[in-house]
Amino acid sequence: MKYKLFTFIFLSFFFGITNASNDEKCFKDSKSLITNLYKNYPVDGNKIIENAGIKTISRFFTNQLTNMLVKDYECRNNLNGVCNIDFNILSNAQDDIGKFSILQPTDNIVTVKFDTPTHGEFIDFLIENKGVRVSKHCVSEEQYRKNNIIDLGTNSNGFGTNSHLNAQGKKFKQACKDAKLNGIISGFISGDEPGEGAMHIEITQ
């Protein structure tokens, strides 16, 4: 089975979808894909993906996020300083925060945990099998432009493990269902539904 990167990178409230062009490299499984990403762009800060050029960046990220990364890097060069993004987007940190580990990779979600105790950062990647939608979360850029969308990984937000919710996750799920029923949010997909792994919330703009 081959995979392409179609990812939500959760960095607190900063997130983006990743995509790939027709000539993207395919991988045998989700863990190989994420391992390759961090091998080519390690979190030590010596080689950042923002400096890889628009063609390479667009192999991993959607046009919207690609343009944002390219423009921010150009801004940094012009100002010789920091612009909007002052951290490594693959670690959510300004400095090298040490080694990382990949937690329980599945076909549709991979959680990366950084081992530095003072940070304890998690980043969730939602994976799309090439040519097949494996998650209801994998939506088009057009849909993202029409809605404010938040995806919260079950692992990294303490809601449970993959598709199994704990007490906190079940409480959050019920709160979101109530919010949708009352018209506060326009859409909700629970992280314990088959093929999911993240709480998906939509708010119409």
C-alpha cells in the first residue's frame, strides 16, 4: 500500500493541511512517510522546510500553506529577522528540543512526540491513502476557505488513544454534539468514528 502526505500539523492553534503533487514520492506506510519527512528536515534547525523552495514545499503542503511559508521566509530574508512564524513548524519550537518518537502509527493518523520533558510537544499527522479518502477529515481547500475548521487529535489532546475515547474524550464529544444541536458549531465528527482519530469541528464563516 502506498501513501501520500495529506496531513494536519497541530501546533497549538496553528495548523495546516499537507498535500502532494502528481510526482510525489510514495511510501509503503504512514510511519515511513513521517520518518522520511523528519530525516530530510530534522528539528535541529540546520535545515528547514521553508527554505526548500516552492516546488519542494508544495509536494508536502497545500497551495495556501505553501504560499504562506514561502512568503514568510522571503519576509525574514528581507527584514533579516523574524516575521510571522518564529518557530520550526515541524517541532513547534524555536530551538532544537531533542529527539522525537512516533507513537502508534496507523493508516490514517500518526502522532509525533518530542521527548524533551519541558516541552512535551505533540504533532498529529492525518494520512490519506493515495487516491482513497481514509478520513472524513480530509477535505478540500475550498471547504476550508468556507469554514473555520479545528481538528484535535485524540492522542495529543488527552482524549484517548487513537479511536478509543477516555472519560475526558467522551465528555468533549458530548459537548460538541450539544454545540452542534444548538447551532453553535456547524459540523462535528468525533474522533472515535471509524477511520478518524481526531475531533473535527466546523464553524461556518
